[in-house]
Amino acid sequence: METNPILIFIAAVFPHNIALTYILGMCPLIAISKSLKTAFGMGVSVVFVVTSTAIINWLVYNLLLVPFKAEILSYVVFIIMIAASVQLLEMILERFFPALQAVFGIFLPLITVNCIVLAVSLFMVLRKYDFVTTIFFALGSSVGWMLAIVTVAAIRGRLALVSDVPKGLMGAGITMVILGILSLAFMGFAGMVRIQ
Amino acid sequence: MARLLKVFYTRAGRIIINGLWKDNPIFCMVLGICSSLAITNRLENGLAMGAGVTFVLVFSSLFVSLLRKVIPPRARMIAYMVLIATFVICVDQILKAYFPDISKSMGPYVGLIITNCIIMGRAEAFAIKNGPIYSVLDALACGIGYSMTLIILSLVRELLAFGTLAGIKVMPSGWENWVVMASAPGGFMVLAVYLWVMRSLARIQPSKTDV
């Protein structure tokens, strides 16, 4: 099992890509991948939220829940921390960076129910990562997710121009086909770095 | 027959038909894809996930509906989250106590029922506006519609990937296991075909902006 933070980062981006091997964060991947620009905006917001909530949740879990033997509450605590920090982030952006708020503001409420935010916190507990590893893992997972959504959006943009997709396969169906081919390609990275 | 047809046009009948077919969570609203793909490589996991989601869906809809006059509109998301997370903890503990193998193979995906958009979606779209009886009915119909999809997907994938059904070998001895079906690419492809078939059958019109 690998413990070097840099290798964990690489593993989380390529061979253990959270979207293409663990199949997480699919709802926004289907709904927001129609244009490259919005996909990129969503990706950047996710990187920011995932990394900051992973740090907060690591601190809460290891400094509060473990000493008081309250691990059973971790689901409730994690989800509340995620919802609260997204809300806080929205308020900070609104107050101090209105230009950024105009670009990323619409994505923030959606991120609360994005499974990858919670998934990163759950993986971190399950694999018993330390603080530094958690940061790199969270960063890697979210960058990997961003890579997936930007790639899918680019492919869908091209597809809209040239292809003749069957009616029943339009929208979600063809996105699934794209994702299937992409994840086949990403299987080629398997064995590059091993994490649990 | 006439009496049967009449049932379709009562409110309860319509709610059930919508949940199972017209508003089916997976092939119409395309919600809850993550869990439906990640764990459906074996039938028992599909069944456990379907039952878990249905349980959480029914109880969170019931409580959201009972509390709908008390929950302040601005804080409703947090209220849903806390209710849903509480019932997911129940499911997690039950699985850990009685089905440790399934619990282990599902790993973090049990906890991820919390962020399954279907549950939040039903709370926001139905339970917050309707009485408890109809809310439970709606949740049950949606849960069964969702479980139905999970069972179909896991049947196909287990058969192709391992040549077994619920652990019993059914394929002839010359069968070569199609291992990729058990991992992510197989899941995506099977779901793509399923969506294609079901959306053509249900005659869902794609929106104009769809590719």
C-alpha cells in the first residue's frame, strides 16, 4: 500500500479516478456537461469545496468524534459540515469576491448533494489517511473528477456538431457511452500506483 | 376490468404508476446513477442497495411530510440532510450487524445513500407539499421503481461477468467470464443500453438542448 502523498495524488487522478473507476458524482457529470465553459466552472468549484471540506472533516473526525467514541455519528456530522461550509463559502464569495460569485455562485448549492464531497470524507476514514495524505487525496480526487467532466463536455460539444445519435440514446444515454469508453481507457492506467 | 381501470385514475393509483414508470427515478429523471452502477456487479448487492434506498426514502419522506409545517423554508435542505443521514445510519448498522459480507463489499456506498439525489428529490418535489399517506406511497413507488432497475442491471452484469446468478452457476461450462462487465466500463455500457431501451419504450422526448 502506498503512503507517499505525491503518489496518492497521482493515483487519485488517474488509476483511481473517482468518476471513472468508483462511478461517483454522476448526476452533475450528466447534467452540467453540455458546455465546456460551465463544466470547467463546476470542476473548479468542486476542487475547492472537496479539498476544504476534507480538511474540516478530518479535523472534526480525529479531534472530536474519535476521542469521544462517537464514530457512529460521522455520517450526520460530515453532511452537516459539508452543507455548512458550502453555505459559508457562498457568503464569503458574495461579500468579498462578487466577480467570482457571479461565475461560480450557481454551482455551489448543487455541490452539497454531489456524492464525491461526502465520498472523499468517507474514503479518508475508511483508509485511515493522515492529515497531509488527506489533503493530497482530496486534491487528487477532485482534480480527477474535473478532468472527467471537462473531457466529457468537450466530447459532447463535438458530438453535437457532427453526430446523428438515435433518439432514445440522446442526453443521458450517449453520455453513458462516452463515460464507458473513457473508463475503459482509464483502465489502462491500472497498476501504475497501488492504493488500497 | 373496468374497476381495475378506475384504480389507475385515483390519486394513489397515479402516484404509483408515476413512480414505477412515468417518473421512474433512473430512466426518466436520471437520478441516483452513482449507486446504481457502482454496486450492481452482484445481485445480492443490488438487492441490498435497493432495499436500503427504499427504506431511507420511505422514512425520510414520512418524516419530512409530518414536519412540513414546522420546517422553516430557508433551512429545509439541512433538515432533509439530517433526517436522511439518521436513517442511513440505521441501514448501515443493520447491514453491519446482520449482513457483514454485503456491508463490506458495498463499503462507502452505504453512506453515500445520503447524497443519492432521489431521496432529496422526492422530499423536495413531493413530501414537503403533501400529506404523510401519499408521501409514503410516492416514496414506496419510487423506491420500488429504483430497486427494479438495480435488480435488472445486476442480473445482466453478474450473468455476463461471472456466469452466475446470486452466486449459483448458470452458464454452460464453455462460458468465458466477461470480467470487464463487473467493473466501471461494463456498468456504464449496460446502463446506456438500458436507458436506450427504456426511454424508447416510455417514449421520452429528449429536450432540444440534448446532444
